[in-house]
Amino acid sequence: MDVMEHRQKKKPAATVLPGDAMPCVWMTAGLVAYKICDHDFDCDNCPLDAGLRGGEPRREADSAAGADRDEALDFPDDRLYHASHTWAMALQDGSVRIGIDAFAAGLLSRAGVVILPAEGSQLRQGRVGCWLMEDTRPVPLLSPLSGKVLRRNQRVQKSPRLVTDSPYGAGWLLEADCADRETESSVLLDAERLRVRVQRQMTTFRKKVSQLLEPSHRTVGPTLADGGEQLTDIRRILGPARYRRLILRFLG
């Protein structure tokens, strides 16, 4: 048997993971050599995830009670929320202030430009009301209510980071006259219902990230470091285009 025949008859490389196993998000990201997920992607209660992030895992018994303390689940009770993660809050003069919630702020933490509609223009509930530029790529934000734009927040156009750093305070987007507020508010969510929704969405988000990072094959290959920079930012690992497509699943 010559060398070529011997190579052709070599056995296929052994697989790293069983076919039905769920690889840890950190493994598929290339930051951990081998780890099978045994928490069903419940990273909030995973000691490994907490250790890699430099924190402590949340205990299951404290998960519900601690939801309000979780930045991603911070939803004030003084406003109503659209399913696309924008909010509407009634003001004393009868107008409505509009902004994004903390979940959207976490996904859009690199907002560099805010594009707001002109004063006097009309908003339609569930339609694009304004845009944020995430890593130079536009992300549409849906309006929670219909109405006429009265005022735009000039501060966020000069300092776009306010939108994500202070989504319920200085980072509001615009104020509008919403004549059908009472009728249209029936389809909005209160803070408690949104907290439950976001808890599910956070689990879905982690699963989607894991699926996108999963390699096309699971065979043992070269493992020597190539000297490159280690990536820990999900945006950089996925790339701007894939990250934008992912977050649009939750903001659209």
C-alpha cells in the first residue's frame, strides 16, 4: 500500500462534542477549550459565566426578586412599553415623551448617531419613528404611539451616548401630541409584563448567539495560538452585519 492509499483510508477525525450536546457560549466563542452547557443557556446562574465576567452568579431563588436590580430588566412603572422596546410616558402638559428601554439600550450601546423626525411630522404606532446608527449601520426604532412630533431632544443629537447611558432620563428621544393615546395604549405593555417578556428574550438571545458562533464542523483541529487579539465583544466576534441582523429580531 503506497502513502497515498494509506492517507485516503485514514479514519475521520474524532468529534469534539456528542451530536446532541449544547456547547457553552464561551466555547463556541473560542474563549474556552471545552465546556458543555449544563444550564440550558441560563447564563445568569452559571458559575463559569460569572467567573469569566468577573461577577457572582445569581441564585435561582433570587432571580425573580432580583430582576429589578438587573440593568437589562430595569423598567420604570411610570410608563408603558412597546414590544419593540420603545416607551411612552405621559407628561403634565398632555404630551407624550418617547424613548428606548434598557434592553434596547444594552443591544445598542455603540450608538454613534441619532436621527430624529422633524418637528411637525407624524408618527404611526408600530412604524419606524427614528434611527440609531450602531457601528455605522442604521437600526430603526418603532414608535410606541401615533402622533405629531412636538419637540426633539437636541441633547441626544449632540451626545448620542445619552440614549443608551440614560434611556429613561436625559436620553429620551422626542415628545409628541398623541391624540389616540388612550386607545393605542391598550396594546402596550406595563413594566411587569415587559420584565417577563425580556427574561424570555434574554434566553433566546443567548441561544441565537451560540448558534451563530457554532463552528460548521466539530472535529479536532490545530489548537496553537496564532498570536492574534482575543475577542470578547459579541459584536466583534459576530461582525457588524450579523450582529445587526440579530438585534433586529428583538427591536423590529
